[in-house]
Amino acid sequence: MNPDHQAARQPHEMNAKTRITFVAGPKVYDHQLEYSALHRALRIDGEQVLFFSEVEYQLFMLLVEYHARQRKEVSYEEIASRISGCHLDEDLLLQLRKRMSAIRKKIFPFNMDIVSIPHRGYELRSLHDLTLPYKRGHRARPQRTL
């Protein structure tokens, strides 16, 4: 395999000399976050480092911001305005779902998830706070009793 192609396919790998400076962030569900906007990186509990695409990083930090301000739910309109600078449409909603899915995969090992609130927006949640039955990315719906 051509080494140039391999380097292009793995943009988040850094050599041993690359240093990332992290800034202290808020505590989210018992995890201390530190972030580097330049590298779109997040360090959790001083150990694990997650790397995000530019849009994923902006989305996750928006969810963290709302969580820290105890507003929790971020509306579709707020996301569209702050992240893409436009109004929400079907194409943007589809892209948003894909990005949230990618973020979910990265934060799931830390018992965090992004919950979809139908027709309204998204919310950063702890898996410990969610009621069962729970499908990743969705609020549990009350079970019907017969």
C-alpha cells in the first residue's frame, strides 16, 4: 500500500512528537472533559482521547454547552443555525442524523449517549439516567399494558 494513501486515510493518527494542548472543560456525567478545538480532540478523565471531524466536534461541544448550562435539549433549529448557518431542511436533517450516529459510537464507551427527541432536537444523556427498555439514541417509550 502506498504510504501516502495510508496517511491520508488515517488523519487522526499523530506521530510521537505531536503535542496537543488541552483546555479544561466542564464535568459531564462524572467525566472530566478537556478539549482542543485546534485538533478537534476531546480528552476524557485525563486519559482517553477522542478525535472528531469538524462538524462532529461542533455538534458535540454544542450538546456539552447545553448540558453544562442545564438546558439539556438542543433544538434542530439551534443546531442548524449554529453549526451550518442555515435553516433546517430534509437534507440537513439526514446529515445531522448521520453525524449524531458517528458521535454516539465514540461516546458510548463512557456511558453517554445522544438522545433523539422526535420533531424537536437532541439531548446529551447518561446511560445510567435512561429507563429501560432503551434503544441506543432513542428515548424509551412507555410499554403498553394489556
